[in-house]
Amino acid sequence: MRQRRKEARPAELMAAALDLFVERGFAATKLDDVAARAGVSKGTLYLYFANKEELFKAVIQQGILPVLAQGEEMLTQFDGDARALLQVMLMRWWELVGTTHLAGIPKLMISEAGNFPEVAQYYYENVMVRGRGLIREVLQRGIASGQFRAVDVEAAIDVILAPQMMLAIWRYSLGSCDCGKQDPQTYLRTHIDLLLNGLMAAEKK
Amino acid sequence: MRQRRKEARPAELMAAALDLFVERGFAATKLDDVAARAGVSKGTLYLYFANKEELFKAVIQQGILPVLAQGEEMLTQFDGDARALLQVMLMRWWELVGTTHLAGIPKLMISEAGNFPEVAQYYYENVMVRGRGLIREVLQRGIASGQFRAVDVEAAIDVILAPQMMLAIWRYSLGSCDCGKQDPQTYLRTHIDLLLNGLMAAEKK
DNA sequence: TACATTACTGACTGGCCAGTCAGTAATTAT
DNA sequence: ATAATTACTGACTGGCCAGTCAGTAATGTA
């Protein structure tokens, strides 16, 4: 009954590690616990990852890249206006990320950036920059078409992403305190509503 | 030259601890380093704080409560309209917090909430709830006076606070990666501009 | 002066955990 | 069958660090 699905081991270990890193932080997570959650011994873990830090890097990389790919594809294929595109992208992101533990990665990166500058650099260049690029493209389309006001695009990108990040972060941090919190859907809807209204070029009634 | 300003020791230790906790996280911070930064030995630290966790709690409590007091006072004294009040509060918050290491506390709480549920609970009840109360009051005034649209107030509070939180968090996490980042003033101005536009009741040209 | 009190020190210890590696079990090859 | 290879184990160790405490220095007091 041992060693089934040979090539599945690393994925199982990374999933276990993501869970625990997100829940407890990097330093407070014991590799014994990671291995136990994946149903193997600590020694097995070291067959697939050179050390704790390499495991950490792998978790970050594998977890986040697929999401970006989806976003970039959506950008090239979507044929509605900028307003609708922005709305769809913000909601789709939560669909992809909010239903998994991937939502914990922003919290993890924020917590550990100081201790792992190289990982932070990697994340910044490969995740933040690409993610910001998606929003930048949408804003520029909207401004070019006259649908959006000519806001400061770079600043607006960060302002738009902040509530999305906080939504993801909340669940894995203080989210445990406020049980009565309204659901993410209401939050997202309100964010998008405020945002689109704020971006809209003055022309209505 | 030793033991000057007797009652200043705890404050010096807490300042040193805040710096290092924010920079490295709770688990990765050594009490030897905290003591060294405060210019004393580790033994001295234990004269003022029972253990590492008590030091952590003290840092959180002492750091954040004064800021809230300011906000609550502003609410009772300000005599402009809701629009101006909201703007002033968001900017003043950054003045108070952005110029000190207090800005690192949100990052710290987010990182460690899972490991210190009691501290998280305390922070939630005494900081988040009160902070949200400030914004709620402003929104309700604005909606009552017809200046703001009737948005979902509870959700809007979180959407409004998110960019403020991220501004504080950024500096102590991935902020080290993007040196070319525009200044916080531009970011804040864009946030407030988008927000006020988004909140405004439709009545303009 | 001597004695008491307060402030501080830093070597020490005990537990914890990342990382190792000699050994065992399962699988595959011959 | 037997050998060779691959997958996995878990007891062990070495370093690190929170927390201790016997001792020293400074200050206060009589």
C-alpha cells in the first residue's frame, strides 16, 4: 500500500506545506507536521526538497502561476467594454483563488518577505508585476475609449488591488475573530460598485 | 551611566521589539536582539516582561490605542461635511501612522493572528471594531445628508479601509522590491478621489 | 562608614526542530 | 528464485534560543 502514485508525492507535500505555512507562518511550521499531513515521514520530504526554504519557494511558484495565466488569457479574449472586463476579472480572481488555499499566499508573502528577499523578489517580479499589468491594460482601454476618467493609472492599480488582497488575507488572519462578517460576494459587489462609479467619466444625468 | 531614566526602559524595549517584530516576524525575532537594540541585556528584558508573548501583547496595545483616540476626537469636533471629514480622516491616519513604525502593526497582526488567537481577538475588538466605527459614522452622516449614495455600509467600510491597510503593510513587506514606487501621497490622493467619486450621489453636470 | 535596595548582567540549561543517514520494505529486472 | 534499484522510514545530532538565576554594580539611606 506504500508508494502509490509516485509522481504525486511532491504535489501532496506542497499542498500540505501550503496549508500549514498559511495557517502558522513559515518559521512556526514544523516539517514533521508537513510530512505527517501528507501521510509520509520527514525523511521522504527531503527526497523531494533540498530544505525548508526550497519547499517554501516551490509552494509559492506552483501555487500562483496558473492563476495569472488565466487572467492573461481572459484579457486577450474578452470582447466586452472595459467596465465589464474589469468587473469580470475582479470577480473571476476570487472564484479561482477564494475557493482554495491559494488565497493564503498573499498573507504568506507579506509575512515572510523580509526573511526571504529572493523569494519576495521573485514573487514581486512574476506575480505582482504581471497582475498589475492586467489591471493596467484594462484601465488604459477604458481611459482611451473615454469610458473612464483619466486617473493616475499606476496609483489606481494599487488602489484597485488592495481590497482584493485584503479579502484574501482576511480569511487567514483576523477573519477568525469576526464570525458575523458578511459574505465575500457582498464585499466584492460593493467594491466593484464603488470602483466603477468612481472611475466613470462624468456624463450621466 | 547605567540605569538612566528608570521608567523609560519598558518603552525603549517595546520600541526595539516593534522594530524587530515588524521586520522579521514574531517567531524569527530573538530576545537577545531586542535587548541589544534597546541597549540592555536579555535579563533586563525579563524584569519588565514576563515572557516573549507578553512583550508582544504590550507592543500591540501601547502602539495602537493613541491613534484611535485621535480619530474619535476628530469625529466629535469636525464641523465640515461628510465628504471633507472622510478625506481628512484617511489622510490624517497616514500622517500619524505612516511616519512611525506603527504602520507595521497591521502586518504583524495579520502574520501572527493564527498563532495568538487571544491577541488577535483583543486587536479585533479594540482596534478593528473601533476603527470601523469611525468610518461607519462618517458614511452614515453622508448618506443621511444625501451627499453619499446608499451603499452597503458594512461592506463599504472594509472596502475603504483595505487600501489604507495595504499602504501600511506594503512598506514592511514587498515594498523593498519596488524602489520606483510612487509616493504614498499620490496613492492616497487617488484612493480618496476614486472613493469620493464612487460614493457621490448622482446629481452633478 | 556600613548596610539595604534597586538595576542590571551574562553564562547556563533544557527543549525544540531542521537536517542526516543507516537501515527496511517494496518493486523491478534477470 | 535472486539481485539490483527505488521508495521510504524514524532515531539521532547539533545548533539555536527562550527563559533562569546567582552574582555584580550603582544608588539610596543612616
